[in-house]
Amino acid sequence: MLVVLVSLALLTAAATTTYFARRTDRGPAPSAADREPTPAAPPRPVVLTYEVQGKGRAIITYTDPAQKSNVVLPDQPLPWRIELPRQVVDFAQVNARRTSSESAPWTSRIVVDGAEVCSQTLDLYINTGCQYLPPSS
């Protein structure tokens, strides 16, 4: 029994020594300022514009940040464009699906405050779409 107790005491001492040796190798413990994330700047409102260029007709689906849902517009003539009022945008997406046999190229675009942030042109496929996720501040 004495051998077991001595062995247990030695193992405990070795583990404690190893733990403190590793802890001091890492440098000082992080301060509270190092552990807390820096708060991000609040998102700024932007003017969001969606466009689908081409010929024919399309089913257009886009996100409206004010509605927090998708808007579906069936059988829209192309070209198509909408400019949404200034608002905070978490995510933007526009998709167009052909409803006619027109095979000319289509381009979908997202424009934020006058600057294009996404553009996709397709020649033969039936869908085109763009997505935009604003950078975190």
C-alpha cells in the first residue's frame, strides 16, 4: 500500500510540474482586453440595385432586405431592373430563370451604391444569378 501511495504522489508531482512548465512557456496569460472581440462598426445603409439584361422573359427572384424574404416575379420581360431604397443589407441575391426559348446571353448584376459587386453572364443555361455578402466592418 505504501508503494501505491508513493507512486501516486510522484505521478501527481510530475503532472503538476509538466502543467506549470507548459503554462510558463506560453508567455503571460491574455488580458481581458485580448479576450474580448472588438465590436464591429454598425452596418451602413446602401442603395441596392438588381438587374437582369437579355431578351425574352424570366422568372426573377430577389431578396428584399426590408421584407426579410424573397420576392418572386413570374414572367417578367427583359431587360429588368429594380432599385431598392437606402437600407441596411445583410445579404443580396438575384436569380433569373428562362421562361422562353430565347437563347441570347443573359447577365444578372447586383449594384451597391453605384458600384457593381456581382455580375454573371450565361449563354446557354436557363438560370443566371448573383449573390452578395457585404464585408464585415
